[in-house]
Amino acid sequence: MHHIVVVGAGQAGSSLVAKLRALGCESRITLIGNEDSPPYQRPPLSKKYLTGETSREQLLLRPADFYENNRIELLTDRHVSAIDRENKTITVEDGPLEYDELVLTTGSEPRRLPAAIGGDLDGVYVVRSLTHVDAMAPEFSEGRKALIVGGGYIGLEAAAVAAMRGLDVTLVEMGDRILQRVAAPQTSDYFRDLHVSHGVRIIEGTGLAELTGQQRVEGATLTDGTELDVDFVIVGVGIEPHTELARQAGLDIENGIKVDAFGRTSDPHIWAAGDCTSFPYRGGRIRVESVPNAIHQAECVASNLNGANQEYVATPWFWSDQFAVKLQITGLGQGYNKVIIRPGKREGSVSHWYYHDDRLLAVDAMNDPVAYMVGKKLIDAERTADTTIVEDPGSELKALLRDL
């Protein structure tokens, strides 16, 4: 029987196999994951799961019996060590597994601190999996001193949870400002003010020199000589696409596993989707680290495995929850040369509109779902937004959609 094997049981892998069955695909389907859990949501790990508001079972993307009921062989706690492209097999602990079509949805791995500066001490954590968050959860006791290394969204979300739990929180960002890689200074200013108002100490433009302690972390020295007492550390300094399996197999790598517009790698019988891939986008090539991209790209690949011959058109969007603020982002702000700040209709709501000259690139909406919705529709349609309307807080944003 024709066999489709999917390596990586995260959001992309789970979405892909579900879509295959929804399309009526009758192939044998095997989904392989290296964790001991069925596929689950990752975004709540640093938010509601860490606070205890969401249970382990509630994290599951689909009920545990979904896979059996849909004739999907789910292999958990398995490590795929090699791909034999010539013989179309993969190596798993149980032995070789043959495939007709192979899909890599291997995701990404968090960057860790070097052991030379204390990165392997007990009490130093990253946030990516259930195992990671289950290990750090007991640390979140009122009054303890938490050091967050990295001022991206993962670091800020962890800082928010820690502050809400009554911890003494210090966040260190070696760049000039938090969110420097992903947001305009106006958005950085908004979230800096938000965190400081909740008691988080933010140190920017300063790196971590080393963590100190014998077996367990006890302190930190910053590059400016500042010394901190810490009880535990959360490292949020970005992620790397998980490409080693593809690289060993000789597939093309370019800021991730390189795929074409249909999701094919340099081997016509191997496909890829999600965080691990780079793909064509508006004349260039990008890699997008987000749940929506993982779902939509995976579903496109599933359609193509089923004969659709459909190009993937990315419509990037993202969200983050910090304290009582929901940030929603649509588009990609790279290359902006102007940002318009627009107050929302609700108290405390605001949106930041990114432009390159008169072309709308992205919108950051803080507690402003209307601004996000309007911006997303415009960007997905590759339309701009009249700056005179955006700049006028008394104008009606939905007027921008009349010509769509």
C-alpha cells in the first residue's frame, strides 16, 4: 500500500495527517514524534499551561483516539536517525521503515547558553516542550528571583507569568532594546512600559557574561559587571530550525530545509512544512516561526500529496499574551521606514502600522482586534491603507475595506 510517513508530531505534522484524511486520502499514514505525548499546542506552554489554567489534556491538538479512529499510525517517543533516499527508508529504533512519500515537519529547537558560561547548570531552562515547562513549573513560587535571558516574545511571556505569580523578575536583553529583531521601537516601548509597570526589571544593551554556581545556578554576572542573585534562569534567545536529519540526507538547506512553492525539497519524494522550512515569498525566501504558518503550509503540502499541485501563499500572522494584553500581528515588518501609532477605541488599546513609503507591510495591534482584522484583510489582499485614515483616530478603519 502507498505509504506516507511524516516525521515530526507537532502542529504541522498533526495538521498534515488530519488534512490528508479529510481530503479522502486512502494511503497508509504514519506520524512519528520524538516526545511521549500525542501532538499538542506549544503557545500555551509559556502562558496558561505554566500558570496551571490549562491542563495537559487540554493542550492536545486532537483527542488521543483521533489518530486510531482515522487510521493514522502514531508513533511517539521515537527518534528518526537517518534517511536513506535511494532505498526510500528511514531509520527508527524499531528498525527501517519504508516510505513512498516522506514529509519532514521537524520544527525547531531553542538555542541554549554555552556550558562554558554556566548554561548546563541545574535551574537553567528553555521553553519549547512539555518536558521543559513541567521541569520549571515548581520554580514559580512567590518571592523567588527569576532571571530571563532574552527580550523576545518567549522571554517576555515567561517574564509576565513570573511577575503575575509574585516573583522578583529581571530580564536581560543584549540588544539595544527588547523585541529589536521582530518589532519597531514603538512596540518595544509599549511592552517595556507594560512590564516595568508590573514590576519587571528590564536591562537592555547588556549581555550575560556568565552564570555562577557549583551544581545549581546561584547568580549571574552581566557584561557591564553587574552581579545578580538568582534562583533560576529561563533562556529565550531564539530558536533554530531542526534541519540535521535533512542535512545528513543531502537535502538543500537555506535558513531551514529549502522547499519550493509546493512544499517539495530537493528530493521529489521528500516534502517539508512548518518552522523547519524556508520557502518562496514575494520574490525572496523566508522562514516563518508561527502556528498559523505551520498549519497552512502543512495543509497545502497535504493537498499536494493528494494531487492538488497548489502553491503555498503565506499570509503571516502571530499573537502573544502578556499580562492583560493580547498582541496580534499581521504581515512582516521588515523594510519599514514609517510607523503610524493609532489609538484604539477601547481604553489602553493601540495599533502600530508599518509602512515602506506608502505600502502597508504589517500591523501590531494591542487589545485592538478591529485594527488587526482590517490590517490582515488588506495585507492578505496585497493592498495598502490610506495613511490619512490611519493617522486620524476619529476615522472608521473599516472604511479601508470598502474597495476589497
